[in-house]
Amino acid sequence: MNKQAGFSLLEVMISVVIAGIALLGLAAAQLKSLQYATNSFNYTVSLIQGQNTIERLWPRICEIQKTNTALFQDAT
């Protein structure tokens, strides 16, 4: 009898299915990583916008405090 060298079609198909499942898992992990990065970016942008708003309002608040001191006195 001749001994055949190499892989059978069934072995190749099974290895392709296993590789496909592994690649799908990697794709899902990559997608989740991209979602986390997007959320982090949006959070950072919102913090920067909030800081900019505070920096724009702070001089106005200080001016009001200087000109209208009755608003900022203790109620004691």
C-alpha cells in the first residue's frame, strides 16, 4: 500500500473553521477596543469643553463679586 503524505480535505476544512473562529474573536476584541477608545475620546473632549467654559465664565464671576458684594456675604 502507498502511504499518502500531506493533509486530507477534512483536516484542512477543520483547520480553516478553527482559524475563522479565532479571527472572529480577534475582530470582536478589536471592535470593543475601538469602542472604548471612542468613549475615552468623547469623555476627554467633554472635559476640555467644560474647562473652557469655566475659564470663560470665571472672569465674569470675579467681576460680579467685585461690583456686587452683597450677593456674596454670609447669611450670619
